Amino acid sequence: MSLLDHADTATRPAVGRSPRRRRRTGRIPVALLVPATLGLLFLVLPLAGLLARTPWTTLPTRLAEPGVLTALRLSLLTATLATLLCLALGVPLAWLLARVRFPGRRVVRALVTVPLVLPPVVGGVALLLVFGRRGLLGGWLDSTFGITLPFTTAGVVLAEAFVAMPFLIIAVEGALRGADTRYEEAAATLGAGRWTTFTHVTLPLIGPGIAAGAVLCWARALGEFGATITFAGNFPGRTQTMPLAVYLALETDLEAAIVLSLLLLTVSVVILASLRDRWITSP
């Protein structure tokens, strides 16, 4: 039996769980139905327009082009690496914001959420001023370790992580605030240390929140454009991700841009749809 099971036994109430309340169903108010329908159409019609204009006859040929596969491969790789970086840095930061009281916590939380409202191009400029060769840290990294981040694949990962990390932090912090701390307290009374309690009790409790945040983070990183093109450039095979390839194709070949957009949309929908029922939707 795991430590979480012991904590569950120690905190389980004597009285059984009350039955779930049945959801009330009734007639939908017209005042809500009309704007809800308009909102749905507003979100769905552009996707339908994309499907309607897709050149289905030449689709297999266009998808097999080397440039498309290279951009897709690079997008999947960089989005995954960016998500791993966000997990390594964002989960501890979310725990700090949710569980530790310290001066300036509200300011730190506000700073964490700035990339959500910051124009991505501005984020790319900020990254360039920090990690560029003449930036605050870029010059030191270049002269000391020979590391150059702008206009490299690593720069793509950094730009995507910058704009995507707030999604992970918000989801994990919300899961931590909603988690029942009695399990952690029970684990402490059983002799578990802080690290053991965190890894064996806290993380399993907030696992769905971490997974949901990681999915949102990955999807945001996959679609990142502004910070990437500003900080990493648009070099095929090295920094040209799918959104950048769509932008470049839009200037010369509309059908190619539509095919690339459809591919990016399909990948995003498949990933989100396959994970939503398991990790995001509550029972």
C-alpha cells in the first residue's frame, strides 16, 4: 500500500460519501441559447471555412513534401522540449505560489501571468535583449560557454516556453489550492519527510492538474509564432516551425498555407481530444 493510500485511510470519514446530486435539466432560456449559438458559430465557422477550401485532391502530395514534414517534426520536437522545460521550472514555482506565504507574492503571481497578455512579438524582443549576444545574459553565455541562443533551435524552445509556461503554472497552482491538505498532514504524522510527502502524496493528488496544464502548455507552444520569429528567426530545418511555415506559404501559395494550417489544426485537435476526457474533464 502506498503512502497516499495510508493517508487516505487515515483521513477517510466514518460516514460514507453522500450521493451525488443529480443535475437539473430543464428548458434552456432563449436569452442564453441565442448568444451561445452565435458564440459556437463564431468559433466553428472559421474551421469549417478552412475545411471547405482545403485542396483535397492534392492533399497527399502536399503533405509528403520535405519542407512540410521537416516543419512538423521541428514543431513537435520544440513544443515537447518546451513543455518539459516548463514542467521542470513551472511546477516548483506553482507550488511556491500556492503553499508559501512570502512578501511580494502577489507581485510574483502578476509577473508570472504577464506573458498571457503580453504581445508575443514583445516577448521575443525581451528575450533578445536578455539572451542576445549583447543582452544581459547572452553576452556572458557566449563569452564564457560559447552558447548562442538567438536564431537557433534552442532559441525556439526558449521562446515557446516563455509564452506557454503561465498556462502550466495557473493550472498547477489551481490544483494545489484545491487539493485536500489533510492527506499531506496525515503523511507527515506517519513520519514522511517534506520531499517524500511532495513526491508520494502531493504530486499524485495534483496529477490531473499537472497533466491538464502540460497539455495546454504543449498546445500553446505548438502554435507559438510571434516570439519565435522575433527571437529565433525563420530558418527552414532549424527554426521554421509550422506556424512560421504557414506565414511564409501564405505570401506565395494560398493552398499550401491551407494545407499546413489543416495539418497543424489536426495535430492540435487530436492531442487535445485524446487527453481531455482523461485529464481535463472532471468525473
